[in-house]
Amino acid sequence: MERPVARIIVSHGDMVEQEVELIKPRMTIGRHPSNDIVIAHRAVSAQHAALTVSASDIQVEDLGSTNGTFVNGQRIARQTLADRDVIKVALHTISYIVGTAPSATPVASIEVLTGPNQGKKLALVKPLTTLGSPGVLVIVIGRQEERYFIRHVDGATRPRINGVEMQGDEQFLNNGDAIDLAGTRMQFSVSA
């Protein structure tokens, strides 16, 4: 029997900052660069928490952090994790996911390529994600069965997909599509 693949997804608000497969017996989380999972925020302790991987389970342990470690809203000292548990470390959310293989459902994200949010990645986990500035240009990215679509909602200007102004109010997106929202460039990507 194949051992389930365990991973965590670290996010701050709607932005996914990192995704880490739990392959080492012990992985530390903290602000200091010596940690396996570094969260560079002043509310995160230098050595905040640790994930311990054994043959039977995975546990999270608070390492005496100042602001505490929470699992599903409860402050913990040490706890065994279950699939889809949510760990909070300061303002960061760490989603714990177990699966024998990557999900058959594609997971999409938008990476901001230009502007003040350059380098940020937004996971498209909600049924509909709204982007843009009201009165200038507003779009919605959503999911219809196994495909993602973009819909023009508001604004005199229209989004550009791969350098071409969007025709109509809605179209499907493909992996790698470049989206231009009134001068802010983004890239849409899907991972299986």
C-alpha cells in the first residue's frame, strides 16, 4: 500500500506563500532562516512550532512560541493532525492535506507579475474570486466543472488575455494564460 502524501500549504490572507511536502521526520516552523519552513513575520517566533512525521501519524508541537500555535481554533501544546486540519501561526494559515496522489481536481492560482503585489500568488480556492478596481476594471475568475473561466464584470476597459482584448463577457482560461488588468499583468496556472 502506498504511503499517503502529506503536505502543508502556508498562506497569508488569500495569498499562498509556500507549499511543502512533509518528507523529513521533523520539520520546524519559525521566523529564523534555519527553520525548514520559514515564515518571515515579526509575530512568528524564531522557533515557533515543529511537525513530527512518524509511520502512524503527523503531529504539530508548539515550541514555546510567544503567540501560540492553534489547530482548528484551539491553542495547542502538541496535537496529532487529521486531513484538512488548519494550523494558525500568528497571521498565517497552514492547511494540512493528506492524499495518496495529487487531487484529480485541478488547483488554479494567479501570480502577479507587475505592480506593488509583484510575486504574490493567489490560490483560486473560492467558487468565485473577484479582482480589479471598481469603476476601472473588475473581473471574476471562477470554476465550471473542471475548467476555469474569466468574466468581465465592471469597467469601461476590458481585460487582455495573452495580449488580446477579451471578446464577450466570459471565456475559459488555459494553463499559462497571461492576464492584463488595466496595466497589472498576472499569470493563470493550473496544477493537476
